[in-house]
Amino acid sequence: VKYLVCREVCIPAKDRVSLNVESGPASGNAAQVEGARKQLPRNLPSGAHISALATADNFILTVGTRGTPALGQVTDFIPADEQVIENTAKPDIKPIPNGEEIRLKKSEQLNHPVPQLRGLLICGERAYNISIPVSSGKKQSSKSMKE
């Protein structure tokens, strides 16, 4: 399990856990296991595109959904790498034609270029794994990739 422990600063951690669950419909656990499985992060649907642009103080993600099933409203981005995004700043999310734009404040501890922005894009009730190249100039489109 990979997780974050947060108060004023988020500290990533990982651990091994196990749980013995009886399988089969008669056990009564099948619905719980299936419900949990449906909540796991997924790849973006085919046709959804995301790009990232680095400015002096922010990362600007553009989520394009033209011609794809609705992702739901973007509500958050959770970085996979530490000290990239300012943890105390909420993302600034605004609608744009055929998608949404998310402005993420760079961490004050960030002292190097970020070639890939990795994390979870939260849309409605779903989480999507993303890993996209970061452009320091013109925006570049890229499909998401599962880690």
C-alpha cells in the first residue's frame, strides 16, 4: 500500500498489508470486493487527452474530453511525487471549451525541472492514473499511461 501522511506537509509512505477474505458468492464478501475493485484508479478513457505546461510558479493541466464519454467534473489532482505540488494550495479548476484546465501551484521546495507529472486525476467519483510529459513551452497532448 502506498499512502500519504498529511498535516501541513505530506510524507509518502508504503507498507505491506494482507487480509484473508473468503471467496465465492456464499461468503458474503463478493459484493464488497467488487465494490472496492470498481473504485481503483483507472486509465483515462480512449480519446481523452491531457497536457501539462510548466510556468514559473504553476503547472497547468489541460484535460480535453472532446468526443469521449464524460469523465465527470475534475475536482482534484493528487501528485505521485513528493515536493512537486504545493500541498496546502487547492488546485484552481476552470472549464474551457471541450474540457477543463487545472492550475497547480509548484512546491516551494521544487528546485529542478519536472519531466513527467504523475498522479491521480480525480473526476467525479473516479480516479484516473496519469503520467504525462511536462512542456515548458507550447502545450503537448499525450494520453495517460498507467504506472
